[in-house]
Amino acid sequence: MTVRVYRLPLLLAFAGLLAACGPPSRKEGFKAYKERDYKTAFENLRSAGREGNFEAQYRVGMMYLNDQVSRGPGRDLHIEEAVAWFGSGQSYGHAGCTKQYRKLFPPLTPMQKQWSTKRAAEIISVTHRH
């Protein structure tokens, strides 16, 4: 009977250790971001953001905002995509996402607002599936 009493704390400790480590892609993404390897950071953090990591969503938004992502022509698309990622994170209460969203969303054109809102909803729906 005493053996079973010790299994639960051991199991809980192991689960906590796994949660602290996080998925390799997220850890690699944050490390790459810190080292300014934005290509690797983007690939890994976008994946982590889709899995519901709100700090990753913030970093992806910042990479779009600062043109650290080479995707498609034109700066406008980067701003719209950044707003979408910030909108996704702010809907869950991430302070950095909320700050950036409130700053960037109002000056967008109605068409840009519509696109960014739709894109944020897509990101959120992917997040809910994971």
C-alpha cells in the first residue's frame, strides 16, 4: 500500500518536469529569436503559436512587424499579419499582444482590419484544435 502512496508524487514531479521543458520547437524558437536567427525562430515559434503558446504568438507578430520575416511582397501584408498574430494573443490576455494590437489596429484601412480579424480567427481556431 505504501508503494502506491509514493507513485502519485513521483508521477506529478515527472509531469511537472515535462511541462517545464516544453516542446523542442518552442525552446529552439526562443533560442533562435534571442540569437537573431529569425528564419529558424519564425519556423519554430509559428508552430508553437499555433499550439497555443501566447508568447510565441507575440514574437511571431513582432517578427512580422519588424520585417524579420521574408514572406510575400509588400510591407502592408506584414503589418496585417502582425496584427492578426497580436489579435490572437490579445484575445487570451497576453499584455504585449494587447499593447501592440491596440496601437496597430486603429490606423488600418477597413479592408486591412477585415483581413487581420479573419486571420486572427484562423489562428485562434487552429490553437483550439491542439
